[in-house]
Amino acid sequence: MIIVQETDEAILDVLKIALEMENFEFVSILNYDQDFLDLIDQKRPHVVVLDYLLDGESSIQMCERIHEVYPHLPVIALSCNNNINEVYSKYGFDDYIKKPFDLDHLYAVLRKYIPKQVT
């Protein structure tokens, strides 16, 4: 199970299609709010993917909140920032996927965190 949060509806639509093509079980949301931790509690995902916006503040705060409550839950930054490969771990993310994303890379990163029998 994957929870995918993205602020751009067109990108979210592409992600949904890509995940469906590989039979990933997922929940997608456009934005997050106070109920985001409740969603995690209900769905018990293997990994969370957060849109890392240009300033990153909202996603960094959400990543911190997730790790406070679920310290072993991997959180992946999805970003078009050129330096995301340098800053993702500094801000508590476990991994990153750069936009625009290559499907093979997207699948490889997600599979690192999802047991094979689940996908």
C-alpha cells in the first residue's frame, strides 16, 4: 500500500495510471491536511510519497509529523527541485523521486520499500 500526495492534479493522474499499470495498491490525494495522519493510521501504507514543493516547508513539516508518529514508515520526496538529491535526507525524507520521473526509476524506488509478495 502506497499513499501518494501530489499538488498537481495532472501529475497525480499520471502517477495513478503508472501505479495501476504495475498493480500497486495505493491511495492518492491532492493535498494533505490534519486528517493525513488519520489516513495513514487507516490504510497502514508501506510507504508515503509527498510532493516536495519549491520551498519544501509544508512537505518537510508533514514528513517530520509522519516520522514522529510512525518512525519506521518511509517517506519519499517527489520533486522537480534540481537539488533534491542533495537535500532530501537532510530534511528527513528516506528517498526521493525526481520530476519528471522515469517509470522504471519510480517503480524501483517504490519496490525498495514494499515487500515483493505485496506488489
